[in-house]
Amino acid sequence: MKLTIQRTQEGREYDELFDVASLKVTTLLQALYEIKAKVDPTLTFDAGCRSGICGACAVRVNGRETLACSHTPKEGDRIEPLNYHPVQRDLKVDKSPAQSTLVKVLSRKEEVSVDPSSPPPPLSPEEEKRFRIQSDCILCDSCYSACPVLAVNPDFLGPFTLTRAWRYLTDPRYTREVESQNDSSLPTPHSSLLEKVQQNGIWDCTLCGECTAVCPQHIDPKNDIMQLRGESLKAGYSDPNLANQSFCTPDFGGGFGFDPNAGF
């Protein structure tokens, strides 16, 4: 079995073919370890738990994001690093720029004091169920790599940041923090979160569903973004892209190709 790996070393990018027929491998990650140990010790990749939990070994195989520890290699597979991430070497990328988008959305300027003698009440099973699946995100960045919006807008917040925003928006404990202070001058977490996902966020998403398709945890960022849009509309926000579209003026001169003097 032969695998093609995209290499990046000393600023040079190239494909290299490896024959792993004589190696005993059951997963792609195991194949990478065997290649590094027995064929080429310079091969560089990232890994952690080897059990599909940490997300460190995410790569692209034949143009599709997957965890190397969960993928069964096949003849002719082409392995490359994640999209939109600075490549450090071979399959190892720097995830910090992509994951810094979490700080843009989840950090808050307002200071909240919590009385340790009065901890917030525990969540009920029904409340916890609202965001249970979103809490399973392992930050593998697969959804980020699969997102076509980032190809044209590198400032897009990305699927995992927006799905994390929805996770906190549905968490009652997050909302109670500021509301419990009884200070109307402070923005509530609900309004603060919604404000932060408007620009380069929910309205820039094309709802293509690629993020949902590649998530190893079966999270649905597309649906979470749709939910955020709904909450934004309730709060008075609207899609800014609509302001740049013409829906035809009363004289039918709205950009749809009608000549108001042509008749019918």
C-alpha cells in the first residue's frame, strides 16, 4: 500500500510517496509512526491520545478532514495538513491563530464578582442537555479547515467559535453571572455574545454544511449558526448583506434587467 504525504521542510513544499506494504498498520496515525520509526525519521506530525479524543492528529486525506487515529489508510491516499493554518513542518500546523478567534467572542471586558458563599445553583438535566453536544468539541479544527468561507474571508470567526458561542448562549450559568449583579450599566452576556458574532460571523456563513460533515464529534455547527441567526433577529440584528442587495424598485429598475420603458 502506497501513501502520498505532502511535505513542507525548510520552506519547500513537495509530495513524497511512501510504501507501507511491509508495515503492520491499522490506522493512518499508526502508519505515520511506522514511517517515522522505520523509513524517514524527519517526518513530522502531531498526535496525542491516539483514541479520537484530543483532536491533535487532524489532517486532510484526499481533500477531506479526518483524525489520523480514526482513519483506515487505503491504497493511494494523499495526506496533507489542515487548511488555513500556518504549516510548521509536514503535517504539523500552528492552531493558535485559528483558535484565537475563541478569545474574540468569549472574552468579556466587564468584571463580574461572584460571592463564594452563594454559588450558582446546579443545572438541571434538561438545562445541561441544551448544550451537551456542543461541549464535546475537541478543537481539532477540522470544521475550520473545511470551511470555504475562510478561503475568501480570513477574518471569519469560523465554525467552532460560533458553535461555542451558541453553547454559552444556552448555558443559564453564563447568563446569570452579570444579571445577578443587578447592574443595568453592564451588558448581559447574552447581548454581548450576540454583538460579537455579527461581524465576520453568523451572516458570513454560507450554510454549506461542510463543517458538520467533517466533525468527528457529530456536532452540527451549521445548525448552531442558524440558531444564532434566529436569536440575533429577535434581538434586532439583521443580515448586513441584505442592505447591499437590490430587490427591485417600483419602476422595475432594481437591477434585475427590466427596462421600465420596454413594455410587455
